Amino acid sequence: MSVIISDEILQAAQISESELKREIAILLFQQKKLDLRKARELAGLPLIEFQRELAHRGIAIYEDVTSFQTEVENLKAWGDLRRSSATLLRLRILQRLPNLSFYTRFLVRS
């Protein structure tokens, strides 16, 4: 399915096609209609850049430790996450942090 938005609409909104796709992806992610992987794909951004954009806007990436761990396993399965010592360290830190939103900001900035 394709959606066509005229150049006139984009000009009136003062937004480019790529910016519009990013905004739609963020909105759908925030409304839990798309998971992180699909939202990133729609936005056309690498995972870390999409996470940074979410953090910049104060949008929580993960609701709890379990959802974070599930996402890590999914990313590994999809090949979007390399198993590195830094990733393993972040996972260990996460297990000890009570405030997940703080960790989410730490994750996307490092």
C-alpha cells in the first residue's frame, strides 16, 4: 500500500518527506502501534539514531526491564545487535537500575 502526500501539503507543513516519515514512525511507536524495529524501519534511520531521537523527545523506549530484555533478544535474532562487551555491561547495569527511563537515556547516548 502506498500513501501519496502532495508536495503542496509538505510545503504547507514545512516538512520534508523524510521528516514526515520520521514523525509518523515516532507517533506510531509512541502509540504502541509499531515496535522499535518497525518504527526505525519506517523512519529510515539506524537503530541508535532512532533511539536518540526518542530520548531527545523524552519518549520512553522500554516500559520495564522485561520489555528491554525482550527487545534485546529480538534485535539479536534480527541481526541488529552485535553481542559486545559494552552491550553485556549495559544489560548488567540495567538489571540493577530501578529507574528505567534514566537507563534508556544512558543507553542511547553511549
